[in-house]
Amino acid sequence: MTSRTAPAAPPPAAALASARPPERPDPASDAGAGSGIRRVPAEGPLIDVMDGTARHELRVHEHGFLALVDVMPRLVPAGQTADAAIVQAARVSYGQGTKKVSEDRGLIRYLMRHRHSTPFEMVEMKFHVAMPIFVARQWIRHRTANVNEYSARYSVVRDRFYRPDAGGIRKQSASNRQGGAERLAGPESATAQEFLDFLARSEALYEEYARFTEAGVSRELARIALPVSAYTEWYWKCDLHNLLRFLALRLDAHAQEEIRVYAAAMLALLEPIVPLTIEAWRDYELGAVRLTRLEIEAIRSLARGAGGSGATVSENAREQAEWEAKRALLGL
């Protein structure tokens, strides 16, 4: 006689529950899976300051470009811009929508006028840029950004070179040792063409560069023969305060023309993202004139009359010339 084994009892409900895959926490719940993270929903609809696009790009020169690829904050309350993050930081408040846009504008203008820079550092922009190496070497002097550049040690340099047109060849300035002046023209046009021919010969070195890399010369050595007119690329991330400092310097008439066009492109991409800030910056920084103590005393001497010449007491010729330029601008 054979014995039959009784069927096993069903597992308790607790065991079945532990065998099921864990449920995913509701993103809107106060805490997720015991992590203690509180997820707070937005108080209203949010919009993307870049309109859902991957990049906003402007071409610069023949081979260059400047592209805005990311912004912090990327999402802002509907009807606002990234200026909202500056206002939020200044008020140290998360109560979005408690102030009118007109009051936001007044606060931003106050911050800019009184040089309260920290709230402007709460907005960051990331750019992808292709530019000639000589432009990059000026640009990198602004050390308040995060930079990751294309490596000519790891990758082959592309066959791209900056070459101005014949009308863009500038003379050396007689008053500015690091700048150019008016264009070479008339009898000097032959010199301009000779310079363009020189650039063409330097660009021809690329064929030799390519030949040596294919023959086994390391890229880190082969690159050293290339001219600084070759293009490089990088990602460049900077907060808005330091970005405006970059623009103030690189949009100035004394900046090299080849970097000024990049600064102009950057400003064009920035303005729709932070329009209130750019408006205030134009009024209080870009279009402003800085006066020294000596220059203020010169203005006071003019206001007192009695034959005051308005000349600065500085004995430095460059400083005197700068003051005369300011006087002309101010109509004094």
C-alpha cells in the first residue's frame, strides 16, 4: 500500500508579497521608497527657456560657430524667463508668482545698478564654440568658466583655417601695442595681398601634418607645426555675472575684431533668455562711463566755473587722453 503525500499548504500572504517586484514610488508622493526625498510639484506650468530645442546656434566667420546648448534654469514658470532665477535668489524665496514682472524688473535693475552680483551667478549658460586657436587663446584668459577643449593629442585636427578677406587686413595701431587700426588700402593693398598669400602657404602645412600623422608621427607632436589660424572647439560654461564681464570686455572697441564677433553672437543668444538682465546691463554697464576720483574733481572744477579748465591733474599722458575721450563722450 502506497502512501500519498498531502499537498503543501499555500505560502502565507506575507511571503507572496515579498516575492513580488517592489512597487515604484509615486513621483508626486512625499517620499520615495524610504529615501526621505520629498518631491515638491511646481506651483504652476513650466516652460523650457530654449523652447524644447537642443541648441541655438549662430555661424561666425566661414568655419566658426557659437551655440547655446544648455541653460540653468532650463525650466521656468510660464510667462517668465531665466531672469526669474535671479529674482528668486535675491529674495531667498520659493514663492513663485508672488511678485509682478514689473517688480522683478525693478529688482534686477537695482541689483545691477548697485553691483550685487551673487544673484546673477545663479544663472549658468553652456556654449559649444568653434573658433580659431588665436581667438581661443584670448578667450581662455577669462578664468571664471569651466572649459573642455577638443584635444589635438587624441584626435586629428580638422582642415579648417581662418583667413580674413583682403579688406580685413589691418595696420598695427600707433597708440595700442596690442591692437590693429585702419585697413591697409590704396598703395598698401599689395601688402595686404602678400599677407593673404602668406596665410595660404601656412595653411598648406596641413597636407604635411596629415602626411606625418599617417606615417606614424604622434598627433601630439605633429600638431605643433600648424598655425594658430587653425580652428579648435570647446564647451564653455559660465555663470551670468562673469559672462557679462566677458561681454563687456570683448564687445569693447579695443578688443580684437575676430573675438568681438563671437561676443556679439553670444549677446544675441543671451538676450531672449534673460531679457531683463540684458536691458539693465546695457543701461548700467555696457553704456556706462566709469569716472576716477581725479576725473570727478575735474568735473567739479568745470561746475565751479571761475575759469576751470576741466583738465585732470594726472601727469600720465595716456590717462589724460582717456579723460579727454570721456569728456567728449559726456559733452564737457
